[in-house]
Amino acid sequence: MGPDGYDIVPALLDGRQVLRVRKNGQVIADCLSVEAVARHVDLADLCEVIPLPRRVADRWAAVP
């Protein structure tokens, strides 16, 4: 995830894996290399977003 709504996600295009550059959900480019991604966004500004598992509410916590 980068500033200004940019994100880079893996995708398949004609059977090849590409790096899809999106801005605010809209596809900007499908890149075959990291160098190609760097033409669209500064790589130093990107950070990895790791989704954490949802926490299950402790049903006994509210019991006195």
C-alpha cells in the first residue's frame, strides 16, 4: 500500500503473473517487473499491509 491510494497486488494476465498497480481501486497498469512498477509509484513509499485474523469476542468476558 502506498500514499495517495496506490496499491500493488499480484494478478494473472493471459496466464502470466503480473504486478497490478491500482489507484483508489482503478487499474493503472499491469507490470511484469518491479522496475516497471517503479515507473508508477515510488517503491520507498510502499508498505506491506498484513490482514490480521478477526478476533472472536470472548463471550464469557461480560459474565459477572
